[in-house]
Amino acid sequence: MTRTAFAVCCFVVVAPLALAQTKPFDPLPPPAMPGEKAEKPEPTNGFDLLRQATAVFNQAKAADPAKFLNARDLFGLAFREKVKMSTEQTAAWAYCRIKVAADKLNKSSDASTAADVVAEVEGALSTVPDHLALHEAAKDILATAKKRAGTTRPTRGPAAVKAEEPGWQVIDTDNFRVRYRTSRATAEEVARSAETQRAEVFKKWSGPPGANWSPRCEITLHPTAEAFAAATRLPAAATGRADVNLADGAATSRRIDLRADDETLTDAALPRELTHIVLADLFPSQPPPKWAELGMAVLSTSSAEVDRYLQTVRRCARDGELLPVDKVLTAAEVPAKAVTGFHVESVALVHFLVKWKGEKAFTAFVRDAQRYGTETALTRQYGLADARALEDSWKRGTVPVARGQRD
């Protein structure tokens, strides 16, 4: 079932890496690299950075393990300068990152340190997806760090890694993979916001999230409205799209497409589309009715965005553009001739019921409606006899009743 709502190959071999509570991380041997000498790294451009990184790595490997930290930082600087690395250099950078992270883990039992180590090691491994020996060697480090971290979040921003497609870069977090070809700062903000908002959306409508998502939800940041439209086949004015593939009640893929040039990116578009993804977890066998899902998605956004819908519903009521509530509750799709009215009325109805008894009661109402029918669910959760009683209660407290509205 599908729901829709709006490697580098490395030839370097490393021996298994070991980590234990009382034994320092001591991998042997590190990746082989071309020999170069440099005592004091003073790079003047990206290629100098990479040359210096290689030299310092060789020094660390040969006699001075403390220099793996310097080599890691120099490789990272070269990466940010967009200097093309060989497969061996990429593997050396990943090795340095893992080595430094494991040393950090050996020196601290702090959960936040362990969470940072998990983020760093996973980021490093994602740059060398085909380097099986390094992945195997890092398994114990990751297992130890994850156990020690528990549910603690990383204290630093996620690490950027190379993307699978030319021109794209990637940021990985516990639950998301953000693909971008715009500013790194924007991508980092989206990655952080996605993790925070995922937890908030789960808590708002159901309760704390359970296990991390597997597979991660992929968020693609398209640089312009035109690029977004070309990729999604939606109008350029649209700001987001969410897709979930389900098999036997479990997600096999999650994806969100967003416009990086959208001013409401993290306040409206991201939480709205993220809600569609979360609802696939909360309703894996049968999606909520269209009006409920639309309303829940918008109510997960900013108060300013919600107010915009509530203001528009009053205008639609005045102009006779609203639908009878029973038509809204039973609509399988958005009516083509009443798109605006249906959207704003859906948001207003969910807003009304949420203000009455809260978000979790609304989720219970939707589940009851799936089991027993809408009228029974209205009675069980809100004491209302039917859709007409809901319409009367809603309009008395929300909008003026337009003449002929119920005809």
C-alpha cells in the first residue's frame, strides 16, 4: 500500500576494530596511503588541505596516533572545500573519524558523549558504504555507544556526508536522511527540526515515539520551486509532498519533498508533511479519513498557519463555499470543485474538536470511526448524535451559518 500526501567503492582493507569498557580502541592496521611528509599543515587551498591531510594521516599511522584528530579535521576541511577525494582518502577520513570518536567514548561514560559518538560513527560509515571491513570493525563501537547513549540525543549538529548522486550532499540523523544541494546551514536546520518535530507530532496525537524509524525518512530539499515541481509533478506554488510505502502494516519507505526556498519551511511545510508520515505509523492498516488527516497535518504547524486557515473558513462561510459537514466527513478525496472550502473546513473541524477534548481524544475518535462508524464515534467521544449535531455545535462557536448552507 502506498500513501501519498501533499557508494563509493574502497579498496583499502582494515583489520577488525575493538572497543571495550577497559580496553582502548586500537585498530591495526590503519588504511594504507601514499607516502607524503609535512610537519606543519598550512594549506593555502583545497588541494593543499587534502595533501596535508594525507601526510598527517601517514604520520599518525606510523608513530603518532594523536594526529588522527588533526588528519580528521584536515580531511573535513578539504571536503567542505569540495575537493574530490580518492576512495583511499575517503576511507582514511572515515577511519580517522571513527578512531577519534572511539577514543572519546573510551574516556567518558557520559550518555551525551555516547550519543555524539553514534552520530559521528554512523556519519563516517555512510561515506564508505561498500567498505565492508570498516563497517564490520565499527560494529562493536556502535553497539557500545548506542547502549550507553540510550535515548539521549546528540549535542552537536549531524555530520554531512557525500550523497549517492552527483551534486547532492546528505545529512543523516537517527530518523532522517536530508538530501540537499543548497546551503548546508538550511539542511542542518531541517535535520534538527525534523528530529524535534517528529517527537512532538507523536506526542501530540498519540504519545512518545517508540523505536527509531527503519528505514529512515528521506527528506529532499529542492533548491527552487521549479526544481520541486519538476521532481514531484506538483504545481510550483506547492511547498511539500509526503509519501509512505506500507507492506503488512510496516513502512518500507518514507519520503518528504520540500522547497528549500520556502519561507515557511520549518514552521509549516516540514511539520505538515511530517505529520502525514507519522500518521502512517499511527494508522498502519487504514489511513484516517481525508478531512481528519488534512486537519491534523495543519494543526501540527505554527499557530500563524492555523490562524490563516481559520480566517479563510469565515470568508468561505460568508461566500457560501463551505460543504455540509456530513459531506466532508464521508469524502474519500478532496472535491475538485470545492478545494479551498474542503481544506479550510477540514482544518476548522479538527481544530474545533481538538479544542473541545484535546488531540489524543481526536485520535481516539478517528480510530472509533474506523471501527464503529462516524456517528457512533461522535457519540462515544463527544456526545454528539450525528454529523448534523457536529455542524450545529461547530458553527455556533466558529463561523456564521450562511444562508442555504445546508441545502
